[in-house]
Amino acid sequence: MKYFPKISRGKVYLSPIHTDDYELFTKWMNDKRITDWITTWPRIISISSEKEWLENVAKSWEYNLAIIRKDGDKLLWTVWLFHIDHINQSAELWISIGDFDEHSKWYGADAINAMLSFSYDTLNLYNVFLQVKSFNKKAIACYKKVWFQEIWTRHHCQYCNGEWHDLVIMEMLKPDWQEKNI
Ligand SMILES: CC(C)(COP(=O)(O)OP(=O)(O)OC[C@H]1O[C@@H](n2cnc3c(N)ncnc32)[C@H](O)[C@@H]1OP(=O)(O)O)[C@@H](O)C(=O)NCCC(=O)NCCS
């Protein structure tokens, strides 16, 4: 058995990461169609560095979980909760689906909602926020669909493909999420 349904929501479940997936992780970390939307394109990510990184994550208590499509137990990629601050009950969320053919099928929304339910109901967090490049309309549409609110824009702070872009900060508070998820 490769994946373990830790948290389930809609068409996906979140599982501990499996280190055997390092080749797929490396492929997606080097796919410009994906990495333009995130911040890793300038980094050189080899198969051995990705393998080592995955082995460290898999051994740690980090909340970096594999998104698995229930239909066929297919790896879609990861959703990650980091910068966790238990005193102030806040954390940052990061998500990506590696396979382009699997975008816009609600897997992203399901995975975010699964991680949010874990954040509020298990980790007792209050404020989950994320950062997204302003030109990433698909991601912003997905975040709004699960009721994240835009709270701030940092201007001219992301250099990508020879141009400057803005970074949008969005957040979700526990009571707002609970109200929407009754
Ligand atoms: C962002 C991401 C996680 C969203 O997951 P997803 O499964 O594709 O998203 P969903 O299907 O849940 O929702 C996407 C919404 O955007 C809409 N959408 C799709 N393409 C769009 C586009 N080009 N412009 C605007 N909206 C778009 C979809 O119609 C959908 O809304 P709807 O279902 O209400 O119609 C995924 O697309 C991804 O991994 N992208 C590449 C990496 C990335 O951008 N990561 C986020 C970094 S902040």
C-alpha cells in the first residue's frame, strides 16, 4: 500500500508523502508550465536533491501531504501547511497540482478544504493565509471558490519571465470557514 487516506474530501484524500514519488516530484519541479505560477523556477532541482528533500519531509512532522485522486489512487501533488505559529494560531498554505490535465476539476478546491478542516478542527488554528501571484487567475478563482478573502497586495515584488508582478495575500478565518461549511 502506497498512500493512506489521512483526510478525505470530495474527490480527493490527503496522504503522507511517499518517497518513491521523487521522480514525479522532480518532473513537476522542472515543468515551467507549473513553476511559473509558484516561486521555484529559478532553483535548480535535481533528482537527488528532490529525493533527499522528500526523505526529510517524510521523516518529519511537517504537514506536507500528498493529494491523491480517489479514483485510481493517483498522485496529483501536494498541499502544505507551514509557518505554523501555535501561539497566534496561524499558518500559511501552499498547494500545487502537478499534472496539467488534472487542473480545473475541483481537485484543488477539495484538497484545500481537506487541509482547512484539519487546520481548524485538529490543529486548532484560527487564521490560514496564502500568497499568490496576481496573474495566477486560475489559483485566485480556486481560492475564492473556497471562500478565501483577498486582504492585501504587495506590489512589484515578483520578477517572472522578464516582468514584475504583484503578490496577492488571501486569508481564511476559522469562524468564516465553519459558517460556510455547515
Ligand atoms: C491552483 C490550483 C491548485 C487550483 O487547483 P484546480 O484543481 O485546478 O482548481 P479548481 O478546479 O478547484 O478551481 C479552479 C477554478 O478556476 C477556474 N479557472 C480555470 N482556469 C482559469 C483561468 N485560466 N482563469 C480564471 N479561472 C480559471 C475554474 O473554472 C475553476 O472555477 P469553477 O470550477 O468555479 O469554474 C492548480 O490549478 C495548480 O496547481 N496550478 C499550478 C500551480 C499553482 O498555481 N499553484 C498555486 C500557487 S499559489
